[in-house]
Amino acid sequence: MTENLPKVRAPSIRDVARLAGVSHQTVSRVLNNHPSIRESTKARVLQVMADLQYRPNRAARALSRGRSRTIGILSAQSSEYGPASSIAAIQDAAREAGYYVNTANLDTVDQESIEAALMHLMLQAVEGIVVIAPQVRVFDVLEQLSITVPFVSLQSTGHLDDHALSVDQIAGARLATRHLIDLGHRRIYHLAGPQDWIEAEARMRGFLDEMGAMDVPTTAPILGDWTADFGYHAGRELFGRRDFTAIFSSNDQMALGLMHAARDAGLDIPGDISIVGFDDIPEAAHFWPPLTTVRQDFGELGRRCIALLLSNLPGSEPIADREPIMPRLIVRESTAPPAF
Amino acid sequence: MTENLPKVRAPSIRDVARLAGVSHQTVSRVLNNHPSIRESTKARVLQVMADLQYRPNRAARALSRGRSRTIGILSAQSSEYGPASSIAAIQDAAREAGYYVNTANLDTVDQESIEAALMHLMLQAVEGIVVIAPQVRVFDVLEQLSITVPFVSLQSTGHLDDHALSVDQIAGARLATRHLIDLGHRRIYHLAGPQDWIEAEARMRGFLDEMGAMDVPTTAPILGDWTADFGYHAGRELFGRRDFTAIFSSNDQMALGLMHAARDAGLDIPGDISIVGFDDIPEAAHFWPPLTTVRQDFGELGRRCIALLLSNLPGSEPIADREPIMPRLIVRESTAPPAF
DNA sequence: TGTTCACATGTGCACGGTCACAAATGTGAA
DNA sequence: TTCACATTTGTGACCGTGCACATGTGAACA
């Protein structure tokens, strides 16, 4: 006589209900903190839950409520410090708010790949999407697929106000630029990020704004790809010309590449050339020379991002705190007055 | 007469069935590629699905099958390059295999925080867990909570064979150590990672093994925390002594901190001291000097990791390919024969 | 004593799939 | 023609939770 294995099904609210001598609905009410439950009943139910090691079944919940409590992150270059920190911060904030996070990485940013990643998120029934990627293209695809979930992008250029978080990248870039100008530099290059990243655009804008405001003539920014390798190659070319005394790089990695190229060219930093980065990755303080850069508070960024996204969900009030987060200039040893 | 809003419920399997003139079960069969479905029927159903933009509801599926198709990642220091790359690789591999990934970050690695993160994952009904964190402690907690999901750790020390992926960290560390010995170094320090990270332990083991095998006397490794800051402070102390000619650091960030401290101490690298790192982060080639290090293939790592995890799920065959992934030594300019 | 009302709890079904089993249809050999 | 059997399709229950609605209970009040 082959005995059936006592299939260990996880306890459900009905199991709890039976043992507590109440109906399953009462258990459900306890779970959801319904106001009108007698204290004694609630205590009894909670006790049984603890005894049974009861865990609510998320799938069942999602099914009956029609809400998944999951948000999606669409991310590119997610192993770099900036994106990685943002992702971590967002996940923490989401967990705090009782949400789950699913990340879809983009290896390439072509249409097809973006579509695939978005599909993955939609199949998962995400309630909202955070975009950490070349946002312009992603938005195009979102529109094409007529996807209707609320979404949030991490940075602001000013004209996407509904969806954008006001981390003041522009102000950060102005800070960096102003620092160089104040030191006496007048011929300053900007090594920008990819044009379709909103962060890159904002930092470039900040650079141009500040140069304009201070009446310093500018040259066209160089468009990079965020990597140290690009910074290095751009540097090799730039340092052949030497028609400038400072460079503002839109992230720390490219700044590192630039410094490498400067050494190859026999130039001293900051003696011959000043360099400013952006992000303040943890390694920046240990570069040679330690890098002057702009620090962002990624933790705060993540919290705000989730707050904004949740406020866009149906049935929520608009968010209160939309003050921009201000980045901070961290002065180290890669900047100095120009040699004349 | 207020007309009810035509509540836009997503089309279900039954909607498809009605329009295709079949039963809902037939639609389900089409979805799951059941073998005995007439081609013509299948085509018709697929057509209707396309017309309706039908998307299967994941929650319903999870509920009725009792399987969530989700795996969890438990990660610490997830914005550093190593963990971040692993996470990205695992997510890609999981998506490839039709799985969803949920990441829980650990800010601190105390009992409480690990429990909270594991709870988050369990509530989500993950089918398996990948641990990228101080694994020793996590395993303790897993046991305490009597959690029964299969789990996989990213690296192997050899004695955790069921759950561990054979990335040969030990061999990588031996490669690095051997390189220093071959250059003629005899007094070599090891700056290790935190003791409860299995990667750290494996790299230390590799170092000690190789030193032993080559009959070179060793000193006790220094236990660090993976950060460049720690490398810097350790370096300040070490370079006061100078009773050595080379250091093998168990990751690139700490190596960077060491190089920073060396410059502060007026030492030339590699003239006075040789340094080897581990990971080959993209910035390592642009350090000053460019760092000799050990490269791991994170993409392959992620794929294997998922393959191993899925093979541990009930109803799967044991995995075929358990050959260890071999890391590669990348020789740059931070190592040279010792000065005598 | 009956009426009203707030509070506390119970009943039954819906959510969108899958599963076990039954039924219908087709196919070929006796 | 009939039976055996494989192929294809349908029926109804079920997974665990939340919702709408019904019901029971006791206090306050006329």
C-alpha cells in the first residue's frame, strides 16, 4: 500500500481560519489591517499565523486584486557605478514601500532589444517602470507599443516634468564648470555622455549655461560613451592639440581615461591641465591625482524616484516633495589655476 | 443614465477561446505547446491572440501551477563592479531561460538584515536563490529559518559542492601569485577580502597554496573589506614597514587604494613594489600604472549560475557542464622584477 | 419594546490560468 | 461493420486571496 506523500502544501488563509475558528475573510481582514476587527480576534488569528508560519501567497493576491506590486527597471550599462547605485537605491526604496522590483538589462540600445526588455517587464505585469537608459529611444518605443504604465526617468531636462525626477544635474554641471572658471580657466572642453541619455544632455546643458553666463567662449562638446576607454582615446586626440587648459568630463570613468592619456602625453595634472569629473565613484578619491568631481546622493535619488512613481499610480495623491536634490562639488587634486 | 465605463479588462484565455470558437483549455494548450493540437486550430488561436494583443497573466499562472518562475538574488555591496556584473549577467541568463529575477540588497550583513532580505524573497515565492554576499552568514540564516529553496553561491571553495559554482577562484589567485613569484618576488603580501565571503576565502587559499607549492615563506594575509579606502589605509601602514616587494590584492579597488598609498609614501610602482589585483574592472587598464590583474568572465558566470540553479529545481536533470571557468591573468604595468 | 445604526463577522463568487478526467473524432485492421 | 486505439478537444474543479453583499450583535434612543 503506497502511502501518498503528505504533500506539503503551504498553509492558506483557510487553514489559518479553521484553526482560529473564524472565517477566511476574517483572516484576510487581519492581513489587510481592516479597522473593524475585534482586538481579541485579531490576536488569535495572528497567533495561529505565527504557529503555522503562514505566508501570504503573492500570486493569489496579485490575481484577485489585479495588482502585482511590482515595478520594473529598464537599465543599460547596469554594471557601471552610476546605474548600479541607482538600481540598488531604487530597490531598497521599493522594498521599503512593499514593492518588488524586476530589472531588465539592455545590452544594446536598438529598437529590438528595447522592445524585448519592455515585453519582459510587461509580461510580469509591472505597475510602473523606471528608466535608467538612453531615455529618448526608450520613450519612443514605449509610445509605439502603446504601453500605458506610468514611468519615471531618473533625470530632468526640464521639459519632461510629469515623469522626471528633479535631480539637478544641470546645477551640478554648473558647479563643476564654475569651479574651473573661478580658478581662472577660459579654454575649457566638455566631454559629454551619449546624446540620448538625458543625464548627459542635462550635464552638457549645465556646462553650456554656466559658460554662457560667465561669458566664456565655448567649443562644441565631445560626445562619449561613459567608458574610461573612450576617455582615453578622446584624450589622446585632444592632448595633441592642447588648445585648452581644462576639461569637464560628464562622469568619473571618462575622466580617468583622460588622465591616463594625459600621462601618456607627458602632461601634468593639474599643472598643465585641470580635470573635473561627475558622480564621485568611491574610487575617485584614489585616482592619480585624486579627482575633483560632483557627488550625487543616490540613496535619496532612489527614494524620491519610487515616491514619484508610486504617486503616479492610480489612486494616489500627487507627491509633496519635489524640491530638486542638489549635488555637491568635491574638490580634490585634479584641478588648479591654469599655467600661463 | 450613467453608463458604466467599459472597464478595460485585459483579454483572458476565455476571451480568446470564444473568438476562436474553441474551449479555454485548447487555448491553454496552444500557450503551452501541447503536442496534440491540430495545426489549423493552433493557427486560428494564435491569430486571435495576436488580434487581441493577448498576454498571459503571470499571477494566474503562478497561482494555478504553484510555481512562480522567479529566482531571487541576495546581494551585498551591489553597486561595486564585481557584484554588479554578476547580477547583470544572472539577470540576462535568467531572462533567457524565461525566469524573472528579484534582487534584495543587504546594506549591513547582520542577522536581522539578512533575515529581512530573505523574507522579502520568500514572500515573493522565489524558486531559488543566488547568493552574492558573505555567504557563510547567509547560509547560517537560511538554515535557521529552515528555508528549503535551492540556492547557489557564486564561488567555490570546494567543500560546498552541491550548491557552488566552479569558477576557479583558487586557480585565478594561483595565477596571480605565480606571476609574482616568477618575476622573482619572495616577500609577498596578500590583501584579502572579508573572511566570510567565499570568494575572498578562495582567493586567499589560492595564494597560500601557490606560495606553499613554490616553497616561498608567507605572512598572514591582511583582511580587508573590498573598498579602495581600505586598500589606502592598509597601504599607509604597510609601506611604513617595507618588508616586502609585492602585494597581491584580492580585488582591483583595494589595489587602487594601495597604489594611492604607495605614491603618498614616495614609492614607485612597479619599481619599488609590484601590485596585482583581481577582477579586471574596466577602469583597471587606466589606473596609474595600468594594473596587472586577473580577469573573470562574468557573462559565462551568470549563465552557469542559472543553469546550475535551474538544475537543482525539482524535476530537472543534473547539469552536464560543470567544468570550472578559468580566469585569465592580464599583465599590465604594475608588476616588474623586484629591485635588489 | 421596537427601531436604528455602527460594528464585527460570515457566505459565495471572481480573478485567469492549469490539471485530471471525460468525451468526441479519426484511423486502421480484423 | 466493428472494435481498438491514438489523437484532438471539452468539462468542471481548483489554486489562495479579496470583494460585494448579507448577516448577526449589541448599544442608543424614542
